[in-house]
Amino acid sequence: MSRLIFKTAFMIALLLLLVLMGMNNRQTVELSLPPLLSKTEKQPAAIMYFGFFAVGLLAGVVLTAGKSSKSKSE
């Protein structure tokens, strides 16, 4: 139970950091990724932060998915 509370508090802290970055970084930034994007993407920095956060979160979910809590006695 304490592990769930810790994970929830950690996620809230990350989301708070994301909100703070979005509020204070409104300038436009460029993302160039030649193998995947044919042209340079220009977006507000807050959108880029959110996108990178989402990709990292999804990568973490995929990497931790499949953990089984079954006991070996079955």
C-alpha cells in the first residue's frame, strides 16, 4: 500500500513539473529528426515537453508490462 502511495506522489510531482515547464516556456522550439520526419517540426516548448513526457511514460509502461505476480507454486 505504501508503494502505491509513493508511486502516486511521484507521478503527481512529475505532472507538477510538466505544468510548471508548460507555464514558463512558451517560446517556439524546433525538432529535427531526419530518419523519421521529413521536415523540421516547430511547436511551443510546452507541447514538446508534454510529448517527450508521454513517450517516456509509454516506454515505461511497455517495459514494466508483463510482470506477473503469480506464485511459483502453481
